Amino acid sequence: MIKAFKKLLYITMVFIIVFPLSACSANPDTTIKGFFDALKKSDIETASKYLNGNTSIDKGGLKFTKPEHEKLAKQVFTKTTYQILSSTNHGDTTIVKTKVTAPDLNSIGGELVTELFPTIFNNAAKGEEISQEKVNKSIIDYYSKRLNEGNIPMTTSEVDIKLSKSKDKKMWLINPDESLSNAMTGNLFKSLGTLESGKMTINPRNNSGVYKVGEEARTGNVAVKVNKVQKCLGDDYVKPMIGDEFVIVTVKERNLSKDSNIDYNEAYYQIQNSKGQIKGLATNAFDRRLDSGRLIPGGEVDGTLTFEVPKDDPQLTLIYNQDSKPALRFKLN
């Protein structure tokens, strides 16, 4: 009886000693599982223990410079899933190919551009002060609200996660990098880096509510830019009325939508002169006219618009006015 008890005690002691070692990632797959399972629970502290040097989140680590970024990342982590595909060992280093599915923040960023930015522009046109800080908060709030909805887009990527043994050789640790960051956050910080830094052109209108030549303006899911303005007195066959001249405006339109076609039409454009008169296109056109048609998601078109205006008018304004969208105005001179 005593001998049996000693044997049972010995087995129990071995289990107590050995089990924690196995729990501390005795193999690379265990590390991957522990890391992603902790992220799924928003347990940043535990997930960090599986990293070989905890760097900033955009480099594959779990250090955040802004609390709002951490809150947003946790929303993403809870919706992220993974599948280990293969493991290749090279002594003290291993590469684990892992399929990671996460909310597609790049896609949501595209939605943000078409839904949020027009509101920002319109508020700026009304005289509201628009700072980059205020824009950044609006961006974060949009992502957060979108991630709480049920129909969020997802993206799947295969990433080679590099691991190496800890100094005591008892644990496999993940070497964080940008590819891991993009996979586990659905490209969150690649997307945020572009939007928050201002690389995504945010051109609030000036106090007059008018864009300049060369500035891209957005309304709804349409982006419009005036590329060039030329004057013309006609040709051998077409002449303006006495005291008038032709103004030829080259414009470019883009479809910002991710999933729907849009119409473009030169009839959406008018010109306003210094006397407050608003007129449509001239009967005759020069160069390659814009005409009309449809643009698929991401599609673009450019062409010219010809107007007859008073000669040397100092105050010409191009108006883009599609009934279903707020109007855009461009100062031509």
C-alpha cells in the first residue's frame, strides 16, 4: 500500500513539473495556437509572452502608442481566425505557414472614403473648422462602428510566421514583422497610416467653399478634378458671339465605390460668370469631349467641357451638380 502510494506521488510530481514546460510552448505550433487564442480573448499581456521582443503593433508586436488604436485592434482580434498549414524546422528557427482570416480594414477604408469624407467636406464648406485631429477621431469612430456591425468584409492571407527558440531553449517565440501585423489586424495599421497621416488627400474647401484647379473634390462616391483650363476664339467654322470667347475645361472623374457602377455626364457641369449668370455647355465642343457613360468600381474618365463666356471674365466658376449629390465648385481663374 505504501509502495503504491509512493509511486502515485512520484507520478504526480513528474506531472506537476513537466506540464508547465509543455504549456510554455514546447513546439512552434503550440506557440502559434497560444498567441492567436490569447488575441481572440483580447488578452494582450498573454499574447505578448509568445513574442521574441515586443515591438510596436505596426511591426507585428503588441505595443500601442494610442489607446484608441489598442481598442480598435482588440475589436479586430476578436473576429480573427487562424489555421496552421505547415511547419518547416531549421534547427533553432522554424517557419509556420498560417492562414489568417480577419476583418478587411482596407475595404472598410474604401467605404469610409465614400461615406465619411463627403460629410467632412460639406461641413468644411459651411465654415466648420476641420483639423487633422478631428478627422483622425472621425476615422477611428467609423472603423469602430463598422466593426460592430454584422456584415463586415473579411480578408484571408497566408503568412510565414518566423519563430526562434528562447534563450533557455525551452520555448518557441514568434519573431514579429509587418506581414504578421497586416495579417492579424486585417491591414488595420497600413490603412490607418495612410488616412491619419493625411496621405489620403483631405482637401477641405477654403472659406469661399470652392476648390482650385488641380485639387480633387469628392461628393458621394464620385471624385472630380479640374486638370486644365484653356481659352479659345474658335476656328474657321465655329466662332463665339462678339465679346465672348470659349473656355475649354479638362476634367477627370473617378468612381470611388467598391461595388457599384456610377454615371458620368457632361450635362452635370455648368459655368458661373462674374455677373452671377449660370450657363450650360456651348453648342459646339473642341478637343475630346467628356460626353456621358458609366464607370465601374475604380474606373475613371477624362475629357473636355466647352463653355461660351464673356471675354476675359475675371471670375469663372465651374459647377458640378448631380441632383442626388452635394454640388462641387471649382475656381477657374
